[in-house]
Amino acid sequence: MEKVIRNARSLNPEIQVLKTSCRTGEGLDEWAEFVKDFVKRNYG
């Protein structure tokens, strides 16, 4: 996973990485907040 993130950051140093797990639920609250903020910023 870290290699994938490094590669993505080599293309876009400002990329936001959200690690999630549907199995454990880890990171899903942060992902939901990201989606809500994105919709608010882009669609009012």
C-alpha cells in the first residue's frame, strides 16, 4: 500500500489519501466526510 501511495504522490504531491476497510469499517467516517465536503464545495 505504501508503494502505491508513494507512486501516486510522485504524480500529484498534494493528493489526499484515504485508507478504508469495508471489512473493519476503518476510515469510513473520514471517507464520508470527504464526500460530503466535496459535494458541498462543488455542488453547493
